[in-house]
Amino acid sequence: MSNTKELEEKYDLGTYPKRDLVLVRGKNAIVWDDSGNEYIDCATGVGVAAVGHCNDKVVEAINEQSSKLITIYGMFYNDVRAKCEEKLMQIVPNNLKRVFLCNSGAESVEAAIKIARASTGKKKIISLMKGFHGKTMGSLSATWDKKYKDMFAPLIPEIIQIPANNFDKLNDAVTDDTAAILLELVQGEGGVRLLDREYVSRVRELCSEKNVLLIIDEVQTGFGRTGKMFASQLYNVEPDIMCTAKAIAGGVPMGATFVCEGIELPKKSHTSTFGGNALACAACLATIDVIETENLCSAAEELGEYFRSQVNGLDLESVREVRGYGLMNAIELKEKAGPYVQKFQEKGIIILLAGATVLRFLPPLVITKEELDKVIKVISEVLA
């Protein structure tokens, strides 16, 4: 065991299931281990490194900002934060007018739940089975998988889950005390499962009719991952509240919760020590610049279509379904997927699971077609 492994095994709390790999360096779609072996990264920190590892523009922005001002609390105005908030508001759905900056996806969802309750005066939140929204107490209450929840019970009782894509069940669940409906348009941890477009449209109509807020969780789908800046653009739907994080700042911890016109909170009601710090905001500005100037949304759309068509063309007996949008894709198998992760790693490809039978692929949006072809070749070898 290397010294790195020994130290982590000794001191880390141990809540992460470790892979036998010490990663020490990354550039674009490639990461290297401590022995110099290289891997095509189709995990990217669960979708975080969307513009690639150590993107030149992001690194430059971080270096420049770190020599000026790293952190500044939200009670003070800041030039970089102001520019960041302005830029964010230019790229989100038009109906969203204000933003709360935080540090992670779970925090973004946590804020959304509090905002929904405070602004409506109602308590009940409805989320979906197979949904994943984080592991803090509020976001965990909205998450489906009991393996994450049961040991921490009791959670927030007014948050319930119902089956996805079943409008009648959703309609029946809405009451006069329903503050919000919380959706992932693509359920990432739940198997990269796509919500039906008609269902999402009807949910939006229901929320408007019943005076219920629609919260869309774009933590994993946001910032170009699905071939659009946000998945809501694929579905032609506008959320009342939108949660984002992961790819927002090129790997620097950051999250953001956006709200529509008319939603307000009192001073001091929800704050964050590190939220909107100057370093994260500089990284965010650089990340968005890379996505826009390098047309990474279009690249994700085109490469994603290519990936799915090529994998489907392999006609593999072990594959039940290939699905996804952009560069957020899954291969569902007819058997347990876990043993295949190591086989991919041995052939130089890092991938993720998304449930017991699902292999998940979240490569950087800057991955080249040649690199993607290597991934497809390994898929044909490993799953043959």
C-alpha cells in the first residue's frame, strides 16, 4: 500500500468506497495515477470537470484572483461576485431573476427547500422516486434511496416521494399545503432516467394552476452537460427555482440557487460563510466563458448523439438500453454492473455506476472524438 493510501486509510472517516487508484494529475479528459498510467476520465468528479481538468482559462483565472482576494463574506460588495451574478443571470432561463450563491449541490437544494417554504408559507415538498438531491438533512429528505436515509431518520416528514412520470399520482399528492414540486429532469444517480416531456409540461401547468413552486434540480445536468446550457431548455420549461452546482466553476466548490420574480427572503434568513467567495466566482466566470466561446453545448450534443449511436451499433447481448442527453449517458445492463467498473479501469477508462445495473458516462465536454472512440472501443471489448 502506498503512503497516500496508508494515510487516507488511517485518518479518513471512511465514508467513501475507495477504488484502488491514486490520482495525482489531470489535463482536459485525461488523468494520471501515481505510477504515471493515464486514464480517460468519464467520471469527472461526478460531472464536475465539464470543461476539463485544469482548464487553462480556469487555472489562469484562479491564479490571478488568488493574488488579489480569495474570500470575502456576503455582507460586503465585491467586484468579481457582481460580475459573476450578472453573467449567471444572462444564461439561466429568462424568468429567473435573482441568485443565492453557495458551495455545493446539496446546499443549493437545501436553500431551495427553505426558500419554497418561507416564500409560500406552506410545508409540503413533493419529489420523485429514484431522485437524488444531496445528503444534508433537507436534501436527503428529498432523496429517494433508503440506503442513504434510514440511518439518519427521522428526516423531514413533510417531504414525500412519488413515482416518476405518473401525473395522476402527482396530482393526487398535491394539497393546499404543498409548497413545491422538486424534479431532476434527468435522474442522474437514479440511472440517468429521462423524465417524459409531456409529463414535465403537465407538471409545470399543475404548479401554475395550484400556486405550487416548481423546483428543477440541475446540479448534474447544468452548464452544458445535456447539450444545452440547462436541461430545462431541452424540455422547454421554466422553473420557479433552479438548483445548480458541480460544473459551475470548473472544479472549484460552488453552487447556486436561482429564483423567479416575487420570491424574496428576509435579511440574515439564509447565508453562507463561503458562498460567493471571490475565488469561486472568478472560476465560475472563466468556466462559463469556456463553455460559450468553445461551443461546448453543441459539442456535447453532437458527441453524445455519436456515442449513443455507436454503442447501439455494437449490438451487445449484455446491454438492455443506452440512454441519455448530450454527454450524460448510461448503459443499462441485463446483469450487475459493479464488476465491470474495474474492467474498464484496467483498460484505462474511469466510469461511474448509477444503480445496480447501470454504467454511467460523464466525460468532460472537451473530450475529443478520438478519445471518445477509445471509450467506445473499450465498451465493445468489456461488454462483448
